[in-house]
Amino acid sequence: MLGLKTLLLLGLGGQEILLIALIVLLLFGGAKIPELMRGMGKGVRSFKEGMKEVDEVKKDIVDEAKKDE
């Protein structure tokens, strides 16, 4: 999930964040929000794991290239 600092860096102030939260509440209702946040958290976690795998593969390729020199 996007942190408050990230949202502020995107140019969203307190009023905009509050407005977005209110719209989400109206669209999905209070009962659905925890489920939505859980799904979003799983998505972010999966993305981070994928990025770690990419970094590991990149490091392995660089190490192999250095060995070949």
C-alpha cells in the first residue's frame, strides 16, 4: 500500500487524500475496505518479491560476466 509520504510526493495533500478515502468508502462500503486493503497488500508484496528476484538474477549475470573477463 502507498504510504503517506509517497502520496505527498505525488502531489496529493491532506484534502485530496481525505476526498479519495471518502469516495472509496462510498463506493465499496465499510465492510469491503479491509478486504480491498488485504488484496492490495498481497499485490504489493508479490511485486516486491518479483523485484527481488530480478535483482538476484541481475546480480548473478553481472557476477558471471566478471568471471568471464
